[in-house]
Amino acid sequence: MLVVLGILIFFVGLLLSIAWHELGHLMWAKLFGVKVTQYMVGFGRTIWSRKKGETEYGLKLIPLGGYIRMIGMFPPKKDEEYGRTASSSPWRTMIEDARQAVAEEVRPEDAHRQFYQRKPWKRVIVMFGGPFMNLILAVVIFSGILMGYGTPEPTTTVGKVSECVLPATAQNTGQCPAGAPPTPAAAAGFQAGDRIVEFNGRPYASWDQLQLAIRQSSGTVPVVVERGGQRLTLHPSLVQNEMPNLKDTDQMVRVGFLGLAPTSALVKQDIPGVVNTMGEMIGMTVQKVIELPQRVPDLVSAIFGGERQDDSPVGVVGASRLGGEVLSYDQFSVGARIVMMFNLLAGVNLSLFVLNMLPILPLDGGHIAGALWESVRRKFARLFRRPDPGPFDTARLMPLAYGVSLVFIAYSLLVLVADIVNPVTIF
């Protein structure tokens, strides 16, 4: 029941995120006088709608996105204005069909309320308004968690002492093989719960600094620990061992080895810490979006029984399933599970922001790029005293937009199948 409840809750959260995104477009479009005829969450057949004023608000059957319909997305055809004969090529037909469909929505009394007529900076704001709403939601959720709840960080308190020295590449069976030497920490008498106060004569307040000092050391070093309210000095003899590089975990290096793992504690972040963390999250999300094409072979392999990577792309189904998995994981407290669900939802909104900012149609970033290009063209025309080139004709890019849409649909279906037959799991 908790799995089903988690799936439903997270699914509703995704729908609200989509509605929140479209609200950003709707709000600015209406503010700038653009007529909006529809505000829809989902695609396909309408399952509920209500008209308020000039806008129809509703839900559609396929919950894979949403849209608002603004009149006049494309400018009039210049060929008609100058009496030139249009080409009959398939691409031209596609362009003109799209332009005709848009033109049919414009009534004479609304001729002054078309989207393309607005200044480029206003069109940029309208199209940026949707992704920006996702960014706001992600920042608010992440900031609330980081500042109010905290994030797990390793401490200088020992959580576990390894029994024997094994390279990181060795298979972990939970038991030490015959002949494996004890770790320096085990031989020196370290215990879980010891708080490391000094290492080799220097105090360390963070695990990251202490870990780096351990890796750079060798031989016998004095370590002061606090145990049961008293301070003890232990003398482990560090050995060299093969461990993952801290900057590139795929690369193995030989470093000083002590043989213990830290505990973790929730640490609340201040504003600079939140800003730094958000910057890292945005950068990581951008990298993951750029890597989406490279994930196709892994997704195909996962569908046919291969291993599904932990950082594999997920869709609405996969993300909702993760929500169910988190809510039903009884090894964590209820509060921790709720925080994890909000973390997932914030991550989805951050991904929506980055993905929609790609400068290709039909994404919001494509319309933003068109408006910016129009602004640049007009400024150059004024600078060189040339005729105004007029609005940028995004209708000419419709063949590209259709192609991109087909790629996105195919990719979404691929992710959907992978989410069903070989889903990503957290625990």
C-alpha cells in the first residue's frame, strides 16, 4: 500500500510541476496582452475542461507534459505580401499548413493580440516563464531541505573499522580471505564511535580534510581519538592500498590506507552553502541532459535484460515508481522518506528547467533563441540603416520542430519501456 501511495503522491507532484510550468507561460502571456485560448496539462484526448473567460483550462489523457495555446505564434507569410509564388515542396507544404492552422485561430477582433507581434524581450519572458517556474520550485524545495533539514555529510567519528586490507577492486564477500592482513585501524585498536581529534599532530574538523591527510601519509603516525569522554593516542602503521581517485572514481590510485569508514550526520547549510550546492546540481543536470543521446544503447540493453544503470534516464512512470520505493522503505524514518520524495521532485523540476532551455524547437529554448535572433537582426539593420527585416519566421523551422518532436517521442517510449521491464531502483 505504501508503494502504491508513494507512486500516486509522486505522480500528482509531477502533474502539479507541469501545471506550475504552464502557469509561468500563461501568466506572462496574459500580462503582455497575448490571447491564450487553452491551458492544458497532458496531451491527447481531453478528460476534463472548464472555460473561464477566453481561456479553456483542462486535463488531458496522456500526462507526459502540457501546453498553453497562444494565438499568432507565426508571422504572416511574406510571399503573399509581395505576390511571390510559394514553392510546392513537401517542406514548404508542412510550413504553410502549420502557418494556416495558426492563422485560423485569429479572429479579426484579436488581430492585435498575437504572440509574434510582441517585442522580442516580451516573447523571451513569456517562453522563459515556464522553465523559470520549474527552477523556482526546485530552488525552494532544495533550499528548504538544505537549510531546514540538512544534508548527510561524513564526520570525523568512526562508523566502521574494516577487518582486513583488500584492494577496492576485490569482490566484497563480507569476509576476509585467508592470509589477508588486518587493516592498520583494526591492528591499532580503533573502535566504532571513536572521534578522531588529531591525525599526525594536526586537528581536523571535516572528514574530507582528514581523508586527504590519510591518503597522503605512510608509516606509523599518532592519532588522537576521543572515546567515552577520554582521549587516547593510537599508533596505526599505514599501508599503501589501491583505492578510487577522489576526483575520478573510475580511476584507481595507490594511496595511504587506514581502514575505517566515517559516520554521517545531518548538517544544515547556510545561504552560501545552498548557492554552491545549487550551482553544482545545475551543472550536473546540464551534463546529464547533454549525455542523453549516449544513454540510448544502455536503455536498449536494459530492455533486453542488461543492467540498468543507477543514473539512467527515467520518465513519468519510472520517477513515480521511485517515489513509491522511497515512501515504502522502512529502514528510514517517515521524515527522511518524505524529504527524499521532495528531493526527487525537486530534481525532476531542475531537469525540466534545463531540458526546456535547449535552444531547439519545439522546446521553449527554441522560441527564446528565435526571439533573440530577431532582436539581433533588427539592431544590426538599424545600425547599418537597412530596412527592418521584420519578425523572425519560426514557421520556417517547423520541419525541424517536427523531427525533434519525433525524436523526443521515440526517446520517451524507449524510457517508458525500460521503466516498465527493468526499472531504476534506489535501494
